[in-house]
Amino acid sequence: MQQIMRWDMTVLRESPWYQEILQEGVTQGIEQGIEQGIEQGIQQGVARGIEQGIQQGIQQERRGSLERILKLRFSEIPVEISIKIQALTLEQLEELMATALTVNSLDEFTQHLPN
């Protein structure tokens, strides 16, 4: 009985219908895999984009806050200082906000800016 079933399976696998169905299944599997991969890639890209946008928004807000503190304390801010502030990282901005509140002059603040 098992030999007959093995023989039937062998004959079936060699038939054109079986090969066509098998090829169709493989093609569908590949297409589904590609679609899932694209969808997952898009989701990851969107998540990263949102994260970067939030980070940039926070950084821009900190730059504005630092410049407002300096303007309130020392009136005018030279363009050179403003340019340096635009190049600072979020961590540097946070450190310099505390510095801006405690220094006695704009020159003293400038000494704390990275080159």
C-alpha cells in the first residue's frame, strides 16, 4: 500500500499540473514575502522619520530658548554667537542653557562655546 502511494506521489510530482501548481505557490510566496518586506521597511522608515523630526524639533526649541535667555540677559547677541548656537548638539545646548543663566557677561558665555 505504501509503495503504491509513493509511486502515485512520484507520478503526481512529475505531472505538468503539479509543477504548475507548485510554481504558482512558489511565486505567490515570493510575492507575499516581498510585499511584507516592503511594508515593514516603510513602517520602520516612518518611525525613524518621526523620531528624527521630534529630535530636531526639540533641538530647535532649545536653540531658541538659549538665544532668548542670552537676549534677556545681555540685550544683543552677535551673529557669530548665533551661528555657533545653530551648530550645537542637544546635549551642548542643555549644558549651555544653565551656563547662560549663571555667567556674568556675554564674553564669559562665549568662552564656554565649543570651537
